[in-house]
Amino acid sequence: MKTNFSLKTKNLLFILLMLPIIGFGQVKNVISTQRIFPKVDKVMEFEKALAAHAQKYHTGEHHWRVFQIQSGPDAGGYHITEGPTSWAAEDTRGDLGAEHMMDWHKNVAIHLTDRSSAGYSVYQDSLSTVALGAFTEKIQITHIYPKLGKDYKVEQMLKELRKAWKADNITMAVYASNASGPGQYTLTRRFQQGLKEKAVGYRKPFKGTYESVNGEGSWEEYLDNASEYINDSWSELLFMRKDLSSK
């Protein structure tokens, strides 16, 4: 009996020790994105087909949020996000079946140009000031590309920015790209009150807030670090299209 009890105890301890690892592997913090660009004379047909496709095939974990890109180099395109999900779930997602793919190619893709992009990104809770699922209808995405080998420096810069975002009540969701081209952080500012948050005077100058939480002279140091550690950066505005998204 002593041996059996000891064996059961060891098995129980092993299971308990494994639970955090199993749980970590199932964290739903992965977002997949794709950008597509309709032919200029087929926008109406494209939107009708995209809405029907999203509502029929992209429900539950495969839910789509569709944004129209309003500014920047991709203006006129459509930004589609799926998730959040886990890497384990991505293992079994596949292409959602032959019927799904037939509908995509036959009804949606025929209205698209050859231009497109796709990728994965992982939500960074420690760098963000808003919950992953707290989405808004208007967003601003800033793409930041660290220089080679300087990711950790940029991460530290983002931690210092986070202090100021929190002090200023700026809702920012930060993602790190994964296996999707040049390494980048995407800073997604979610406008809870709309674009009026961008107006001069809506908040006090950001430099003052930044230095109030990081120390006098810290803003100039931040700008110097940005010049040294960041290779490129650009931003864009996107508006949610609920009529094209999953219901």
C-alpha cells in the first residue's frame, strides 16, 4: 500500500507541475492578419462577397474583424484580423475545408488585385494598456521596426512609453510580429472616444506626461534612443467595417 500511495502521489505532483506549462501553451494571444486590395471597379461586388463569406465561414474562434485602411501606403485596402487564438489551435485550423476555399476563390478572390500580405502577431500584455479583447471602431496602427539585434532595447523603450500611456489614459494594444517578415512591434491605439482624441488640447502635451513618469530630460533621451535603435516607423488610420465582419 505504501508503494501505491507513493506512486499516486508522484503522479499527482507531476500533473500539478505540468498544469502551468499546459495552460501557457493554450494562451489565446495570437492574431492572424491579412491585407487585401480589391480592383477599383469591383469594390461593391467585393464587399458584398466578403461580407457573405465572413458571416458564413468565420464564426467562433475564426471570427473576422474587417477594417478599411484610411491612410498611409496601404490606403484603400482592407485589413482582416482573425483571433485571438493559440498556436496549438493554429496547428489544427487548416484551410477550413474545401467548401470554404471554393467560396473564397470563386466569389471573393476574383475581385482582388495581386497585392496582398499576411502575418501573425502576438499580443504583449506587459507593454499594453488595454485588454486584448477591448476593441474599438477606430484605430491607429504604428509599425515600429527595430534594428537588427536591438529588439530588447526597443522593448525597454516601450515599457517606458507604457508608463506615460497609462498616466494619460491612452489605450494602446502592443503586438510583436512572429514569422512574418522583418521583425516589428505594432502599436494599436484604440480610440475609445473617436478621433477627437487626436485633437490638439484633448490631452496635455505627451512630452510633459512622459517626463513626469520617467524623469526630467527623459523625452530627449527617448528620441536619441529611437534614432539609434529603430530602423523605420510609420502609421496609419483604420476604421472598423462591422457590415463586412463576422456577426
